Amino acid sequence: MKIASFAFTLLVLASLACSLGNASPSAPPPAAASAPSANPTVEPAPATPADSAPTAAPSAAPSAAPAAGPCAHLYYPVKPGASWQYQLSGASSGTFTRSIVSLNENGFEDQDIFSAGTTRRGSWACQQGSLISLTPSGGASVSVADEQATFVVESNSGVTLPADLQPGAAWTQNLVYTGQHNIGGTNVDSRTVMDLSCKAIGVETVSVPAGGFDALRVDCSTRFEISFSGTTVSINDTSSAWYAPGVGEIKARSSSEMGSSEFVLLSYSIP
């Protein structure tokens, strides 16, 4: 298979990875990453996508407090048995169901099951309420990817979603991982560097099939550098995600050189 074909497949897997819990290829949990910092890094805000400007000036986040525990988060209920069903559109279509599979004192496991037949498992660490993804993400494009891949994390710093999430908060995450892909019967080794930069914009009123919510919007920009077969390619991604207190992610939108994708919440069940 030509290098161009490898590049396209790897870029598809890497794109749309900015919002919390975006899906990735089914793989065993990677090796333990280096301990991430519990304190978010403050950086300038990434550019705001033109088609998703706030409907109102940023306002204070809801004051309701989540349950106690290192994984307790106002905007992402980490409770075993919790589930969310989403509708995909754009680069791929269909539905998927996300669920919290297990919870321990230091983190949790989640899972996405796609209507296209793909299953994604993810590992997370929790530090004083901050949530840190320990597995590479591949976005909604996993539902159309036809490869199998395994990953090993080399390093992981920063956070995916900080504990004290308020309008104006900014944070980063750097994730480096190697992977082995089977693409069309050919094994390909790759190394990916992901740099994520996010900012909480403000509270907006958002309507999705599951209902209307006052949700906190988070804008992110991500840069991937993917090396394989002596070649390095890069991709830049911008995304917006909306989180409702006590409910979780209700909507996400992402755009990159590989195309655009969106998912919205259809229904949810939180014990």
C-alpha cells in the first residue's frame, strides 16, 4: 500500500480528538503514562470557531457541587452504569453509546459502542477532580476506520478536563504514544505527538434531542505530528464541546483538514 494511503488512514484516526472522551480504536489499555500535573497550565485562548460564537457573554458556571471523590466532576458524572447515547453526523454517521464501565480510587474506564460495529475502550486517571485521558483518541472517525491498532503511551502531561472548570479557565495536555497498525494486511509502526490547548468560553443555552441545557462551552485546538515509515505528517484540529452540569457532554463539533464532524446527545441515564 502506498505511503499516501497510510497517511490518510492515520490522519483519519488522529482527527477530531479534542473534546472529552472522543472515541479511539479499540485497543488494550496502554502502559502507564508519566504522572500528569494536577494543575492546569494557563495559556492564551485558542481561536474561536466562527460558526459557534457564544450566544451570550460568558457568565459564571453553575454553582452546584458534584459528589465527593477524586473523579467527581460537575461536568462529567463519573458513575458506574452511567450512559449517554449520541447521534453522529458529518465525516461519519450513525449512533454510539458511551458508558462508564468501572471506577477505582485512582481513575475509571469508559467505553463507546458504535452502531457501525466498532467498540472503543478508554482509561482515565483522576487527580483532585481533574480528569486525564490515558489513551489516544481518534474522534468520531473510528466508526468508519477499518483497521486494528494497539498503542503504548510514552508520556502524558497536563489534563483533559480540569477540576475547577469556570469560564476563562485555560489548560493544556501533551500526549506522546506509539502504535502498531494493521492496514490492509500490512503492519505499520507509528509515533504520534498530540498537543491540546483548551479554554472554557462561557455558558450557553443549547438544544439537542435530549432536551435544552445551560451548558459550558469549551473550545480546543489540537496539533498532531504523526511519524511512520520515515515520513512525518501533521494535522491541526479545532473543536467546540458543550457540557451540562450533572449531565456531561451534550454536543461536540470538530473540524480539520480531514473534514468536519458533530455529535449531539439523544438520551442519557445517570444512576
